[in-house]
Amino acid sequence: RILIIGAAGQLGSELTLTLTQQYGSDHVIATDINPKALEKFDFCKTAVLDIMNQDAVRQLVKTENVKQIYHLAAVLSATGEKNPLFAWQLNMDSLLFVLELAKEFKMEKIYWPSSIAVFGPNTPKVNTPQYCVKEPNTVYGISKQAGERWCEYYFQKFGVDVRSLRYPGLIGYKSLPGGGTTDYAVDIYHKAIAGEHFVSFLREDSALPMMYMPDAIKATLDLMHAPREQVKIRSSYNLAAISFTPREIFESIKVHYPDFSISYEPDFRQAIADSWPDSIDDSSARADWGWKHDYDLKKMTADILANLPEYMVNF
Ligand code: VAH
């Protein structure tokens, strides 16, 4: 069975759906700490699970005969800065525990998301390479960088087949983000459809690497389905699709909503965004397991605006 930890999060909500479609509802168990958030998963098995309760996780792995874990639970960048030690503890202790379980139960595969947050202020900002200086200055970024080191260690030392992607900001209409610095790029669509003015918490010209959720899901499954020997990077793969600024995403929406308006009020999240790259070189992912993205900004905006209005009732 495939265990998804943090299934009700922004990425988990969509990945759980796709994994269930791919493997069948009796092969997926979606877990989250939030019981209410699990109610939407009426298509697969669910269980309330706090990843910090190690006995409960171990028990579930045994009773559900878990062979793969998608460990998606984490405190994201903006929230992490408000609770640094909690964010470090949850992000790190949970990963180490999952890696230990994978080793002990000889699991087939583990998936763990990293992020462009592993890059810091002195990382090359344009076409950031797979290998480069990484001095992240957010707790979230530090935890992702340390996590990548542990993933590579467990692969090299114990043969644990753990795989990872450095996601850019993820944008989707089927779930709400929580506590990220790139969340503005999801909220902006909701405001446009609601006919409201949008206040951006990032500067007009603040470019960030971003990706439409269908591309992120495709990359995750392409990586997880790749033959073991093709996955040459066991820390985490750079992954890219598009890069845009708040002004550019606003303009892409204004084409559809001519009356839509925006203003910019940068807050503490601007410093986080400034520490991250403007664009990413993902040639290793493209070379090793054939990655390529499908959605550019124009196509993403058209798809979200076509689907979000009727999907909003779920929020
Ligand atoms: C965040 N959405 O903003 C996450 C992601 C690259 C951004 O890691 O923290």
C-alpha cells in the first residue's frame, strides 16, 4: 500500500487523487493531522495521523503493509519563520523517522519534496545550476537542505530508494496553499474570480520560479516510475517550468478579467523571495528521466480560470 503523509496539504490534495487513479483506491491510504481536511478523500482509505507520533506511524505501516511513503508534511517557508524551532523539529525529525522506517521495513520507494528554498542569497540567481552554493536563510530552506543530505546518505549507506524534487512555487486550483511565500500566485486567481482588488505581498518585479500543479504531479510520478538506475541524483533534482513576477501573472489574468486591479504591499515574505533564484536550470532532470513541462503562464491562467469558478465551492 502507498502511505501519503500530509495528504490534505496543497501538493498532497492533488497527488493523492492522482495516486488513487493510478493505483486504485485500495492501494492508497491518505493521512493528515487534520481530521476535517480528510473528509474530501471519499475515493481512498484515510486515517488521522500525526507524523510526530512515531508509534502510531509505525503501527499504521505494519497494519497497512506500507511499501511506499510519500512524505509531504512540512511547515512551509513563511510559517516556518514564525516558529523556527518547531518547523525544524517537524520537518527534520519526521523525515529521519520515515527514512529509518523505510530501512527497517525494506520499503520499495520513498518520496520527499525539497524546494528552491534550499538556495540562498549567494546562490547564482539566473538559471540556478543543480550543483552550486546553497546557504538558505529560512528555517524551511535549512531543513530542506539538511533533508536532501539525509536522503542521499540513506540511499548511499542503506540503499533506501528515496527520491526528491526541488519544487518551485506550485500553483493549482484544487487546493489552497498554507504558509508559503509563493501563495500569492494562488490567491490572485481567487480574487480575480471574486471580482475583488488584489494586494500582492511581493514587489511588482519579484520574479520567482513557478509551476502549474499538473506539471508538478507529472514530474513526481515520472521520477517515481523511473528505473532506479536512471535516478542518478539522490539529494534532490532541480525542477523548472516557468518564472514570472506578480505583474506578469496579473497581466495574464487581466486578459480575461479587464476590470481586475492590483496593488503591491511587500511584507516579510519579500525578504524570503529575494533570497531565492529567479530561474532554475533543470537539465539534469531532463537528461536523467526525460522531464519536460507542459504549461506556460498563459496556458496555466486559462486552465485555472476555466476550472476554478466551479471548483471554488469545495473551499
Ligand atoms: C513556499 N510553496 O513558499 C513553498 C515552496 C518554493 C516555495 O517551497 O514555502
